[in-house]
Amino acid sequence: MKMRMTSIALAMIVVLAGGTITGCNPGTSTSSSFDWPSDGPPGGGGKLVVAGTTELASLEPGEAGSAAHAIPVMRNVFQPLLNRNTKTSAIEPLLATKWTPIDNSHWQFTLRQGVTWHDGTPLNAKTAAASLTYIWNPKLTYSSNYVSGKARFYAIDDYTLGVELGQADPLFAARMTMLPLASPTQIAQSPGTLPSHPIGTGPYEFVSWAPGQNVKLKLYEKSWQAAPGMFDTVEWTFLQESQVRAQKVQTGEADIALGTTNEQCKASAQNGARCVGVISNGIRYLRIDEYHQTTLADLRIRQAIAYAIDRKAIAAAFITPETGVANNPGSQGMVGFTSDVDFPYDPQKAAELVREAAADGADIKVPLSVKYRVDMFPNVADIAQTIVTNLKAAGLNAKVAAETEAVGLDQYRQTNQGKTIEDIPEDRGWLFLARTSSELFDFSQPASSILECDGKFSVYCEPGFTASLEAAKKLIGDERKAAMENLWKKYYAEQVPILPLTQQTDEYVISGRMQITPRADMFLPLAEARSLRQK
């Protein structure tokens, strides 16, 4: 049974598909083509080199299949049961060909036959149940963002997987698009290798990982997706400078460059290369320390921050002129998205709020650090500096604090490795520049990770918010939509727990020797990529 999102989610069609905001010189050749014979052997496309952005912290399935910086490459190694069509927002088959809710707490999935993990383990109901039992774990850093409540996975027959939930879950099918299946043999026999040697069912299998340098993959010829024209090998290189990544395509040293600026992307669209811009389902936002703080705990200071930052100018100058300001923790179409909230740029009002707070005893001399991970996205340093300039103009003591990927990621993971929100130092004054998304198209997802007391990345803790969110999670349809909208409107206006900044756009430089369509969820589907064929 192919299930679709509600009509509200279908509003994502334009955003998720159109994503394309630039397009230049696709490059053609009269002597070559991409029309590989369908009856030929799989592969033949040679080597694909991708100039990637931030380094991977781990190849552990829960992170490699769900973390934003890992999805582009590792989703070609791991696969979930279902797939999201980012052009229509519909949920479609992948490792499961059919899925049916039996009642409010029971589901059945018919599994695709003939699929194996890269270690030869066959996919069937028993092995899928073992793999999903592992990944359905609230302690895993990233995949836990897509886990809710208890779930028992079991085999009904060879290829029918049963699921028993501890509670009704209207988002369960959507969750199954985000939880990658690792080899149950590896999980049982060598769990210590999970963070360094991923074994999935995807069209590409893992070869090696040189931390700080590259990840290498090769075509898994037994894959049910293997086809003529696919690339035989893939090298994913990590390059910190966006300009260097773009130049690698121009010099023929890479076929795809990720994370370029709009200007770099357009300038690189020559000699057969093209520039493709995609509006993703994520946002860039500012995570504002509040817990264990004095200055930032003052609502007027947080409101001043919201009014002080010229988000529209930041989008136009450092992303693209078409990039919009964000006022929600997800894209339009997310259940809970509302257009009735905004903090318009008003530097005078920001300064007045700061003065008012100071007159009542707020210490506005406390240092505030606008933190970011180096090269997390293009122009991140310029965006951070602009925010600092805006905050200083409002009378706040702000500075930039750049961190390496490893250090910054650890700091952003507020509840990772035993940490809790109680471990936040008093008055550390962090304003963390980051990105978040809502792959489930439901406000409960970002809310659970960045707004609840025990959220993986949360520095905010308000019992009233948590109670209202838990109540809203139990609703469905229009009641759920209204409750989620009201929840965000109320706490965004009254608390400013985070500050959404802009829509998230991703710019790709793609060489003329390959075809691929980047997706709005950042995944680069290499099963669909084809190399130029010499005739």
C-alpha cells in the first residue's frame, strides 16, 4: 500500500522539487551520450570523484544514514525500508515493496526479494527485524531523532515483517524513510566495527575511510539497483575550502562539488559543467543558550537578538537573492508550519530592548559567542561576522568563535556521550549557528531534538512546552496541524527559544561527463547517476 502525506505536506512539492534556483550550461556532446544499453553488465562508468564538505565523524549506521553531513554519500551504502520522493513528497517503496497499517499499533511490510547486505547476509523478515531492532534506539545520536516510543519488529513469514508499536504513531511510515538497515550479521558478530566499516544494502559498498581525507566506495554488482552506466568506484574527498571544491570540477579532478557559494557555482558553469541550486527541506538557525544563563535568560535580550539580525540581507549577500527568511524550524509543508510569526529586522527596537533589560539589571557586558563549525555551509564565517556586527549595534557584547568540525560537532551535540542539559556552564553565552531539518515534515521532529529538555541538541527546557508537545503528538489530521502551529506560534513569540534565520539552499557544480539530479534532502542518488558513454 503506497501511502501519501496529507494535503498539507503536498504543499512541499514546489519547494522540494524546485529547488532548482540556478542552472547553467548543461553541456552536451555530439559524439557521446548517457544512453547505456539496458541489457549490458552493471557499471562501466569508471571513477566518480565528489568534492565533499565536512568530514564524517563516524560511519556508524545511525549517524551515517541520518546526519546531514553524512547523508549525501552514506545513503548510497545504507538503505531504509521506504523512500521519500522529494518531487511529490510521497512515500515510496525501497527495501519494502508494500506497507500496511493493520490497526493503530500494528504494521506489516512486504520486503523486496533478492536483496543482500554487502557481506552476503540475505534480506528477509528475520534479518530486517534484527537490523531495525538495533537502529530503533533512543541512545543513538542521530537516528534517535526519528525514533518515538517502543517498537517490536518480528517476522510473520519469510518476507513479511511485522511491527508492534507501544502507541499509535501517524508518522511511522515517514520514520521508516530515515532509519537505515545495517547488517544484522555485523551487529551480532562484530559490533565494534560499526563506526568504521559500514555494511548496508545500497548500490555501493564501503571500501575504505581515511579520516580527514576521503571515503572510497565501489559498485555492489549484486545490488538490485546495479545497472549499466553506473560508476564503478566512488571517491568522496573532504575539502574545506568551497572555492577549491568548485575548481576541482573545472580542472577535471572531480565530477561534483558540494557546498559552493552561489557565485562560485555560477562561475564554474563552463566547459560543459553546470550549476544546480536546490532549496532543501532545512533551515539555518541560531541556537540561543538559555539554560543556566542570566543575560540570555532575559526574554528581552533574546527578542533583541531576533530583531537585531538582518536575516534578509544575510540571505541576499551570502546565500542567493532568492533565498527566503525563515520563521519556522522547517520548510513550508511541515505540519506545524505557520506564516503568522515573524521578527522583522528592527535595529532600533533591538537597541531599546537591550537598554530596557540593562536598566533592570541585565549584565549586557557578558560575552556572547556566535559559534559555528568551520565550513559547515558556504560563507558561514561571513554570516557569523554579520550577526556579530548586528548584535554589537544593538548594544550587546558579541564575538565570533569558529570551531573545527570535530570540536564544534561535539559542542553542538548537547546530550551526547552522557551529557545532559544540566551540564551547560553558567553564562557561557553561546549562539550556535547551525542547520536543522524536518525530514518527517512534522514540527515534532525538530521540536524533539532542539526544543525539549532532553533533546539531542537542545539548550532550552520549558516544562509547559514539553507537555503541550507531547499532547500534540497524539493528535492526527487537522487537530494535529492546529496544535503544532499554535505551539510554535506561542513559544516562538513569547520565548524565542531559537531563531530561524534563512531557508537552506545547496549549490552543486556538476561536470559535463555525468548525469545526476541532487535531491532536496541532500542525498545524492548514485544509483541514478550515469557516466558519459563514449560511442
